[in-house]
Amino acid sequence: MEQLINDLKVKIKEALNLEELAPQDFDADAPLFGEEGIGLDSIDVLELIVLLEREYGIRLSNPKEGKAIFKTVRTIAEYIKENEKK
Amino acid sequence: MIRVLSTNITSPLGLTTEENYRAIRGGATALRTCEGQWNLPETFCAGLFTEEQKASLAMQGYTFFEAICIRSAREALSHTHIDVASPKAILILSTTKGNVEMLGTKLYYPSEAAQRIAHELGMTTKPIVVQNACVSGLSAQLLAERLLSGGFYDCAIVVGAEVQCKFIVAGFQSLKAVSSQPCRPFDMERDGLNPGEAAATIIFEKPQTSPLLKERESMVNAQCSMGKGWYLITGASRNDAYHNVSPSPKGDGLLSAINATMEGWVVSRLATVSVHGTATLFGDQMESVAIERAGLSDIPLSALKGYYGHTMGAAGVLEAIITMCATDDGIVIAPKGFAEAGVSGRICMNATETRTEGDAFLKLLSGFGGCNVAALYSKKPLPGPSQESIVHSYESIVRKVRGQWSMVNSQRQVVRISSESGQTPADIYRNETGQGYPKFYKMDILTRVAFVAAELLMKQTGTASLPETCAVILFGHSSSVVSDRHFLSTISSADGFFPSPSVFIYTLPNITVGEISIRHHLHGETTFYVLPDKDEALMRQIITASMVNGRWSMAIGGWVDAEDETDFECELSIYNITK
């Protein structure tokens, strides 16, 4: 799980162009959205949906599901673990 | 104020305004389900020309986009006696993606298409392309109003057009904005827009002076027919400065555009408000809130996307024409797809065709980049705002000398950056603007260039903040070619089909003006124009005309162009108005 979380941080940083943020700067359990988070917005959610499909083969057809899945890096990792295609 | 001489709509529903108007009065719709179209994995619903229609409309030597523009303009011209070759006649082309299918060739460039169309029509002046996302059609008409009222031209042929393709539909699908069902504007069950294609033309003239008319047409008691005889009184463009894709929840930009347009006008004269109504969840919601806040809750709304889909660059022209025809007949066309209101703002929308009174209407559009435009049309002429103001540009010239930006002439302040300096926009951002705006790295090259130039302009002119009414008016040649190439790679890569929403957004060049507005909290007008070349006289003419009639007193304006990541140029000034 920790390896997946670290990989995810790198991929998220690249996919969302989070240039001024080092992967180690965002806590796996810190919220990604909202004022307490790292300031991601609705387009970032859509880009994360593309990332899940491109990198892990997981298709999320309803963007409304994203709210719970993309809460933190750890929740994304857990969702990938549960749904990743073998 | 300018007067409509003639109109045309070329769409899947007909080849003239009359054919189109009759078709939708008869309940026809262009919308159909598209499964497997362009090998797109998701089914969508759209208003597209049939293959038979495409074959009959095609013109040898022209792209389909150019062909429908030429046919639409030519049919509209056939009802007038305009001398199109006159130096006082101009073509204004409104489109969001033009010939994007020709990416990789010279034909891609929007100004190339405009020049080819203008040449085929026999015109001799340089055409202007408006690429202002979904509000382009109204922005183009406002430009016509300003250029004609300002005396720069006597006649303007405004053509709005869009041809759909895999590129556009994949992009909107990546934003989860496209419905697989016929769209339902303002309805409880709405779940997205339907792409549509069409070309629509309005030929405007300046009232009282029409030297371009070989035979003088009677202005007095002119019979209104298919839009002819209507006046575009005025209009306003305002930015949300909120988000490039999500509209302001309170409809602030649209409300401000409506209020500026309706100033001094009696609401009861409005027969209808012709809404944008794309049937997206947030777009319609925002529009309803702005309508209520503007005191227009009792004016019946017209929503036409259920007939044509969202025709993007054509929408503002096409929907204005249809609304002119309907208002002439004293009706509000049934908003196809609407059954029960699903918005929080109080609105007056009936599912069936209704009678209405009034001799004027308001047309609204909102689009990505936070832009909103309102335009007021009337059957009776009214004078527009006075034109006593004089535009002053205190341009600045700043040159990069040995790594330091320095003011060359304090009276003429222009910030110029280009790839020739060897610095990337990111270098300038890191080294010279103080950073602190992480979103910078999400921007494409065109937006980064304009963004850092605006930062430097503020710094060099010692401007701590700009008035919130400040406009942002940019011009370019290459449109959004770099992001267009990038987005195309995400939908045509050998690795798979993964259209990127964040890349697609930047395939609309007016996102540049939106980003600058968000950064500096500017709620004024924002427009992106494409020109054949960096014609400073024409740019000055457009900014001057816009400032005179645009009801704003300050603008950041200039040229921004990026052909690729290592070939870019930007030159910005602050324009001021003094009375």
C-alpha cells in the first residue's frame, strides 16, 4: 500500500502539474480538495478520473463517485487496490 | 446601434432563415443519437448535418467549415445591394474551433479560413475572427456594433459557424458535459449539452449612412422580415473572474452584463429573454440566478438548444435571428426538451409555444473563460451611448537588457516578451514575478506567456491593482495551436484514447483572458481576437472602438502568440480612457 501511495503522489503531481509541490509535501491522509487541502478543483477531479483509467485501467463513469474516492491520496490508493484489473 | 439588413441560417434544418424558422415552428429538431461516430467510445446526441447535406453543401477547394460560411453569407448577401468590395465593409467571423480538423496544415489557422471566406465573397478588407468560446457569436455582433458606430466601417457581415468533429466532442465528453439524450434546457432532468453545427449570418449596417447600398432601401417603416429591420441596440460583456470552467454560482458576471445592457431600458418592453440554456447542470442554474437577480423573472424565456444543440460559434448569431423572427410573430417558441424547471432562480418558462408582447428582446450567452455577454435587440431604433471619449494608450516599452527588465520610456509603456530572449515564461515567472501562484504551472504556453507579461506590466507600471471593470482584450494569430496539438495527441495516441480535460480547456484561446481576470479580480470585458497578422492599426481600432462603446475605461490589451513551446511572443499595454 505504501508503495502504491508513493507512486500515486508522483503520478498525481505530474498529471495535475503541481510543480511547486514535492510529492513528500502532501500527506497521504490530508484532504486534496477544499481550503484545507492542496487546492484542487473540479477539473482536477476529471483529470484524476483519466489518470485512474490510463494508469490502472479503472473506469469511473459517474464523476459524482469521485467525491469520496479522491478525498485523500490514501482513499485513492484503497480504491485502486479494490478495483485494479489484474 | 446598428441595423439588420439581412440574415441567413444554414443548418441541418434548412438553408435559409425562413426554412429554419418554419422547421422549428413545426417542431422539427436536428438532434439525433450518434453511436460510434468518429469511433468515439461514448454515445452522444448531436445536431449534425447528414452525409447527404454535407455532400450538397461542399465546395471544391474549401473545407466544409468554410463552405457553410460562404454559403450562409452569400445567401444573406443575395437579399441586399451591398458593395462587398468596399473598404468600408468588413467580415467578422465567430467560431470556437473553426478548421481544427485541419490541424497540422496552414488551413488550421482561423484567420486563414476567414481570409479565404472573405476573398470568395469578394471582400477586400482584413477579416477579424472572434474566438471567445461560447459567447463568440454575441462578441462578434458587439464588435460590429462598435466598429460601425465608431465610423470605422459602414457594413459588417457577421458569420458565426461551427462544424463538429471528434476533437470537440471528445473534449466536451472529457468534461462530462455531453448528454447521450436530447438536451433539456433548464429542466429538472437535464444532464448535459448536445453539440450542434450550423452557420448563421447577420449583415449589419450603420443606420442613416449607407453609402454601400447601391440602391437606397427604405429605412422608414421598414417591414421586419426574417430579422431584417431589427436593431442591435447595445450590449455588454463581463467576466466572472471566478473559474475558467465553472460559472459563478451567483451569476455575477452575467448579471453585470445584463445590468450594463439594460441600463435606462424598460424591462416591460422585452418580449422575451433568449437564454444560453445549454442544459448543463451548473450553466443553467447560474443563468436562472442571474435572471432573477436582474429582475427578469416574469419575462418569458426562449431556449433553442433543443432544436439545434449547442452550435457554439454560431449560437449567438443563429439564436438571435430565430428570436427576431419569433418576436415578429409575437410568440415565444416552445423550449424543446423542457418540462419542469430544475433551477433555483425564479424564471418564466413554458413548455409550449406562448404569445408574448413587446418589441425587443435580450440575448444571453456565457462561456468558458468566465465570459458572459448580453445584447439588446429592438424593432425600434434608439441611440446608443455617446462617443465623446478619447482613448489614450500610454503604452510602455520595456526591453530585456542583460537579464534585467528596464523602462525605456516612461510615457510609452509596453511589456514585450518573446522566445528570442532565451527565457521561458516559467523562467520569468520564477525569477521576476514573485511567484506564489501555483496554478501557473497548469496553464498552457499561450496562457503562461500572456500571464507573465501581464504580471510584468503591473510591476513595471507600478500598478498595485487594477479597477475591477478593467477589460482584457488580446489578439493573436496562432490561436490555441499548441494546446490543440497536445489535446489531439491525447485522443489519437497509440497508447489509447485518454482525452485530457485540463488540456482541452486550453484549446479555447480566450482562457488566456480568463486567467488574467481571475488573477487580478477583473470583472470587465474579456475577448480574444484572431488576426491574419500583428496589425497594430487594426488592434488599436478594435480596442478604441470597444472602449468608446464598451462602457469601460481601462484595458490590458495587446498581442499574444505561441506557435510552439519555444516560439512565442507577447506585447501588452495598459489602455486608458479619458474624458
